[in-house]
Amino acid sequence: MKVLFVITSIPYAKDYNTVLNLIRKLRERGHEVSVFFSGNGVYYLIRPEAREIGDLGAKVLFCSHSAHQRGVPTDVDWAESSSTYGLSQIIGEFDRVLVFN
């Protein structure tokens, strides 16, 4: 199964541990997981331990426009720059989409 997490909430909310645990369990069961950060979700890029999302084998993308608006540095090696248009192009490829706002 292919699962996409769309995260627009800040990484310091209670969602952080929930998201991390869900990704961990899905990956342990062999599911393909992708994560898309948009809006305030781009703040995950500055939380050092958020790198673990990519280390767990999830593909990580972020909205570069959201990052630019918030002054969030985008020079991370564990996430790929994208856009909400890019999200609209890939969303149909997933069996499940979970949104954290």
C-alpha cells in the first residue's frame, strides 16, 4: 500500500510523535510512505530530529513556496523541494492520504 502524509501543522504540536510512530509502523509492515510538508508543516525542516522521517525510508517533499514565505532554510539533504502543484500531480498515486492540520 502507498500512503501519503500531508502535514500542515507545526512540528512542535502533538502530531509530531503520532506521525513518526505511524510512519515507523507502516514502514515496518513494508508499506511505501511519502510525506509532504506545506504551510506551517515546513517548520519540520528546521527540527533536527525530523530527519528520522527520511531515515525510516519515507520519501519527504516540501512546498518551497511555503518555506520561502516563512523564512525556513531549504538546504536539507533529507527532503526534496516541491510545490502544491507537485502535490496535485502525485496525490492520485496513493492508496491512502492522511492529513495533519
